[in-house]
Amino acid sequence: MEKLAEFSKRYPHGHRFWRLVQYLRTNPSLLRTLQRVKKGESLPPQEFVELGLVKDGELSELGLEILKYFDKRAKQVEEAIRRLRTRERASEDLMELGLSVNEMELKSGKFRRIVSKEVEYLLDKLGIPHKKTDSYFWIRIGNDVYTSPRKVDKTIPGPVNPEVIIEIKEYWGEKAGGSKMTNAIYETLAVASVLKKARRCGYSARYVIILDGRKQWQSRKSDLGRFLDLLNSGVIDELLCGEEISEGIRKLACSIKSSRCHP
């Protein structure tokens, strides 16, 4: 997915804009009130004045920008859903690579490993070394070390001072998605917080999130929107959805090889 550049460039990571977006996202009634204020259907509460969303009885530039962001982000969510694959489509894509779907029986139902196998196959084919099993990662800077708070799916080239960290959130259950998809947000934030601390010390690693499973993500549009907020605000570096995965991994591989040739 492409970032909404007009917002990500104007409001970099850590800007107050994104805190207000988060605040209104978690308070839908306030967001609806802001929309009504714009239409002249409601008087602005004092809170909007204090937050800088309203000035002289009308929406401020900031208030208008936030509403514009939510409008464009809603279209971004629909585009992401369009790009996500059905289980049947993803399985067909995997079989075209000569691979079969891994299935495991869990108490909650069947767990299918499709995207993980696809990504591993592509990285191997493209000659990109990577840690093949879930692992913690460690970033060593001088005599200090930053440890990931949880295991991640892929580290390139390995778990010590990785250049790229990849997390795969694929959900193929027959039931509508549940809290596990909300938990995926918190897991991502936990890893991102460590990377941001390391970045302040001069170390940079790309954080790539991969999503798939149209049926379940479609039932959790709010969580999908939150992943797009993480992308647009710079918390994560890249977000690949469904049909973008193959080309996205190829571009990632080219970028890695290029950076090694031209440090």
C-alpha cells in the first residue's frame, strides 16, 4: 500500500496530528460531531476549541485536515480490502510456485500457513538470507543492546542487527475475525517502539508488515484502518496486502541488494 503522502510528508511520525487522529478514532462520537460541525449541523464543543480543531466558531485548518484524512483513509481501507486475497486465491498462487498449504488443527479451528511459505520461497529464490524460523531480534549499538519484546516472523539477514524485519498477519478462518486481529496492532506497536528507540541512536531497520485474508480483515475494518494509520504516520515502513506481496518482496530484495552495493 502507498502511504497517503500528503499527510505522511506534512505530518511526520510523532506530530500532534497523529495523536489527534488516534484520539478521534477511539472516540467515534466526537468524530461524528466534528463532521456535523463542518456541515453546520452542530455547535462545536469547547473541547474542540481547546484542541485547536475549531477557531472563531469554525473548523480550523487542522480540523479540516483531520476530516480530510479520515475521508481518504476510508478509501484506502477499501483499496486494501480489494487487494487482499481469498483463501482460495492465495492457495492457488502458492500452488503455482509448486508449494502446498500447511494446515494444523488447533482448538480454535484450522491454522493455515500460506503467506509465510510464499514469502520464504521468494526470499530464497531471490537470494536474500533470512532467519527461517520465528525469533527475537537484537540490535547492538556500541556497548548497548535493544531486544525485541516478542518473536517476529522474518529477520534479514538474521536476528542480530537486522536490516529488515517482516511480520506476517494472515488469517484464513471460517469465522469472522476476532480479538487476535486487534492484538496484532499491539504486537506491531511493541516492536516498533524498540526500533524507534534504536533509530534515535543512529540505527535504522525497515519494518515491513504483510496482511492477507480478505474475509477476516473485511470483518475487522477498524483494525485494518489502524494498520493504515501506522503506515501513514511512519510507525511502520511498508504495508503489503494480498496481491501486492509477490511484487513487494521482489522490490524489497532489489532495494536490499542495491543498498549493499552502495552503502
